[in-house]
Amino acid sequence: MPLEFQSLSHGHIAFGFFNIDTDLLLMEKYFFFANFFCNTVETIASQKNHTKESFVMLGYVIERFENIGNLMGVIHGIDFSGFIGAVYQLFPFPQSPEEFKQKLDGKAHKVVVENIIKQWGHPVTILVEVEAGSERVKIAELLFSKAAFRELVAYVWRGGMPGWKDALRPDYVRNMKDAINTNVSPLFTNFTL
């Protein structure tokens, strides 16, 4: 489930997994697969000196809020509108609370989820910029402090609010952790997962 995180540019923003059967992440109006996020973090962690570097993440944007859908409405079974509603019609919220865990094989549904999101939004190249000195990170137009960006990374490592099913993580998440724990980037100094 997406949680609220503090940005420097837009105040509180929503970020996170929104369905346990897919590894697509939501960040306000942007959507990108967790492996792209983790690979970007892994690359950033391997950079010793940041001099206003840009990294590219492929994703999607849904410009109109009503086209994104109503996550709480879907969870309560009262509003299946928008993209999120369409995803939940294919992958419903589990009946048992014990089953509410982020699934390891979410990547297996990538093609299906991409076909759905193309009905509501369009592909976009998302720039991730790390400022010189690595005190701030910008994802699209959303600016984060170093601490807030680390919170986003930790959220993905945990598997969101429900956590990863059986505490197992996909390879790309484990690779991100390894890169951070052996990093040379000032962005991740004294930060371990």
C-alpha cells in the first residue's frame, strides 16, 4: 500500500506498491516498475562523486487524478474506477488479511499491467537527478532530501506496508541492498538495509 512521504517540492506525496500482484510503484501521477527503481538506486550507489548526474527510469504518467483511481475505494469494494480499479478487477484484494503481502513474482504480470496502464496514461522517461554533494534527489519534478529518498529506498526493501511475502525479495531488490551496503556514493554514507 502506498504511504505518505515528505518531498521538498510538493509536500506530502504518495509512494509505493498499490497491488500485491504487481511490482509497479506509484509516485503521485507517475508509475514505474520496482526493478527500474532498484536498478537506478544500485547505479547511484556505485557513483563516488555526484556532479548533478541524471539517470533515466522508464515509466508511465497518468495526468488526470480521476484516471488513476481510488485505492481505498477498491480495497473496500465500492469504487473500481480508473487504472487502479482495472488492476484490482484482475488482481483483487485478498479476502484474508494474512494473504496481504507483496508477492515475489509481481514482475510476471508486467505485460498485463502495462496493457492496462496504456488505457489511462502514456509512457514517459523519468529523469532521476542526484545533486552534487548528494544532499537531494529529484525524480521527475519531485524533489527529495537525502533522508526522504532513503525512506523511499527502505520502503521498497521492506516490500511496502504489508512487507514481502515469506520475507523473500526479488533479485533486483537484493542487488539494490548489496549495492547500498557496499556503496561509494555520499548519498548512502552510513545507511544500510
